[in-house]
Amino acid sequence: MTILSASPALARALEERNYHDATPVQEAVLESGAAERDLLVSAQTGSGKTVAYGLALAATLLGDAETLPPGAEPLALVVAPTRELALQVQREIEWLYQYAGARVMSCVGGMEPRRERRELAAGAHIVIGTPGRLRDHLERGALDVTKLKAVVLDEADEMLDLGFREDLEFILESTPKERRTLLFSATMPKAIATLARRYQREAMRIEVAGGESGHADIEYRAIRVAPNEIESVVVNLLRVAEAPSALVFCNTREAVRHLHATLQERGFSAVLLSGELSQNERNHALQALRDGRARVCIATDVAARGIDLPSLALVIHAELPHDAEILQHRSGRTGRAGRKGVSALLVPNSRKRRAEQLLAGAGVQVAWSGPPTAEEICTLDQERLLQDPLLTGDGNEDDLVMARALLAERSAEDIASALVRVYRSRLPLPEDVQDPGFGRDRAAPEAGKRAPRETRDSPRARGVAGGGVWFRLDIGRKKNADPKWLLPMICRRGKITKQDIGAIRIFERETTFEVSAAAAGQFAKNVRRPDGDPILIEPVGAAPAPGQTAHAEPRRQHSSGERPLRAENAAGKKRKAR
């Protein structure tokens, strides 16, 4: 169906924006059976639903007329969960109805309420707002809904999640009973069904194909990461993608602040969104993303609700979401309006099973891989330099004069080297990261199926027996060496996980430990880097003699596959007991 079959005034606005083919949700609301009916629509964020209900309202508001009469009492009310979404909807509806002569205004928190009351008194055809502010205007008598023909609840599930049920019910009870009610929601929990039964009349149920299985334009990736390398992997993902804008999710405000500081230190133009920001700070952050002054936004789930970034091409889950529904909400910020997007989950080994459950619950297929390496990024940088405007742009006569002067004084190789340095100076340095190796070549389980449990015979349960490389620490029992603090220190220094460490043997003046062969090479490079820790780590080349193991027990296998450390000196205990 062509989207231009809408009202002539709306069709003109659509033509100017190069809208020709309707998205599935737009096509569904334009069907003849949906005309003038209450609608209960399940559609993912980014599916074109704002234009969809704008089109659906046209017949109700305009009838056979091409333009609306002068603005007086509102004819339509759109309720959205957040200020950002309400203002985004206002922008969409304004351009869609510009040739219909519609006056569109917003009533949202964080704005001057007296100015809004003056605008309402001056007359408006369509009012868009957040539940709390709309209720406030209704209670004060500033918002007259007696002539209202339609109400739209946008992202109704989020409004209920945010605790706006009472406000929504107050608004709906205040509006005329004969109004038309359009309810749009990404998910359809029982609370939404109850709201629909109570306030809609024989609503037509529309479920957009693919709504249950994620957005078709989003590519999901699961990235294996070492727990202490999550921030470094975020850096490398941002460097590989070079997306116009990217959104990184964390689960707490503290994690958002820490990652934001880390990315800024690395040279990224980044902003943060969390619940502690004032509305003015939030506005500045979002404006920086929209005008290109910032490329990366780090946010919590609540803080990111309702934001829309048309150029968003990458979503990174630095911490896994709490459930499959949140995974879809996060990922739905990208892959909009026919554009492609990537949703990347960073998965430590301890969270692998949880990640598989989330992906299965969301019904999405995912490709598992290790993180992008520094070498891969350097190769990409070389390819991108050859396409950079520095080289491909046309130079003027002044540029050519300077170029000839440089060639007269310096070799072509010197000049090319300087160009490379200039290019690299604009880019954050990639990080040295490793692939922990779990889950290689494994796809996520099909929707509805549980991921298999680790068995006692799996590689993880067997540890690194027979295939490890031995290293030495210059600290032993004389200096209170204990696996409880040695293991985290070894993992931090070598940037590996505890699954890569086999036996640990503590002697009088030194400790030896085993590292898996796959991780040993990178581990050896990492521990050579100075980090202020006085403990020396060096390879020993072979395992200690079997006769020496009386000083300490190697780590024993646990039935779950984990290997808790036990390094006890029986003789020492007896001496203490005496």
C-alpha cells in the first residue's frame, strides 16, 4: 500500500519527506476496517508508529476537509511516557500536519507551565504531553477536553512501568465517552489488556508481524569478554563501528559515571544520561548527540526511555539487561525506519547462560564472537584513511603550492608518515583485549529451549590440565601468600579470567601457577607491563617437580564446573595449633 493514499494535505507533507511505502504498522492502521475504530496496536519502538497514528487520526480530525478550522479546544490528545518522546512526537506531528493547518503544542515536565497555559488558552488542535503535566492542566482547568475526538496512548507499557496508571485513568475518565482511543504498546502485558477493556470500545487488535521476535533491521551480536576488560571492549567496539552515534547501557548510575569518565579519558566525545541529572543537563546532553558534538551516550534503562536518535547505529549492552523485554527496548533504539543497526551484548563467562536465556526469550538469533582486537582496528584505520576526505577531497591552488613546497623539503615517505600521525591523533587508541574462548562456534538456543548445562567432562570443568604454561610469583608463605587474594591479582595483572588458571602451588618463598596455553602468550605480555604492583610474575617454563606439591594442594574440581581454590599447608596448621 502506498502511504500517499492518505489525506491530500498529509500526502503532500509525506511526499516532501520522500515517504512512499508504508511500514507494516502504518499499512495496518490505514486498512479500511480500521477506519474510525478504537485500535489496540502492538508495535516495536522505531516501527513508524508516530506517523501511523498521525495518519489514523486524519479521518477523525479532518473528515472530508483538507485543512482544520482555526484552533480552539483540542481535538486530539497524545499521551507519552517521557518528555523526550513527547517532544519527538510533537516534531513528527507538526511536519505531518503542516499543510492541514494544525496547531500542535506540547505540555511536558521541565517546561514553564504558565507558558503552556497561555498557549492552551490561545487554542490548539493537537496536544501532546506527559501524564503528570496533562493531569495538572486538567485539574487547574487549563486543558479543555470537551471537544476531544481522539486520545492516543503512546508506549502505554512504559507509562504503566513508570507508575502513571493513576494519571492515565484520570485523563481517560476526564475525556468524552464517545472519543476514539488508540493504544500503542511494544508489549501487551495483562495490565495493558485490562486498560484496553476498560477504556476502549470493541477495539481492533493489530499485532505487527515480527513484534515478538525483535526488529528485523537489528543485527544481534554476543561478544565474549574477560570480566576485567569490559570497558576496553566497549572502546574497541566503538572504534570498529565508527557509528554516527552509539548508545551504551549500564545497569546503575555508578557504572554509567565510571564508563563515561573512562571513555572521555580515551578521547571519545561522550555524554551520560542518568536519573540524577537535572532537566537542563539532560537537554544539553541530548542536543550534543543530535548536533554531532557527541557521538556516544552512556545511560541507564530508565534515563534512556523515550530518547530518539535518528543516526543511532550501535547499541552496546555493557551490562546485561534484567529481562528479554528490556533487551528488546534497548535494542529497539537502533535499526529504525529501514536503517540497519547493531545490538552487541558483552558477555563474561559467568553470565553466558543468562545471556543465552535472554536471547532465547527475545526470540533473536545471535552470532557469538570474541572482541575486536587492536590489530583488526589498525587494519581498518588503514583502509579508512585511504577513503578519508584528507586524501579524497579536491585541493585548491593554495594547497598545491604548499604541497610542492613540502615535497621540495621532505620525502614523500616523510609527508605520508606525518599524514598518518595526524589521522591517528584524531582517534582513540584501541585496547589490547583477549578472547576468553568460551562458547566458540555456538549459536544461542532456539526460542523456548533452555541452554544446556556445563557437564563435568566439559573443557571448563577439566581446567587446563595437561595443556598449561607455568608462571612464578616471587612471594610465598613467608609473606602470607593466599589464593583468596592471589587469584584476583593474577587475573588483573594478566587480564585473564579465573577459568584460565589451573593449579596454584604455594611454597615457602614463591608461588607457581598454571595458565591455559590459549591465554599464556597474551598473559605473558600483559604482566610485563608496569602497573605499580611490586610482585614479580615470570614464566618458569615447566611445572614444579611432583615432590614439591606437599606444600600446597592444587585447585580441586567443583561439581558445578567452578574450581574454588584450596591452598592449605597441613604442617603449618599443626605448628599453629601447638
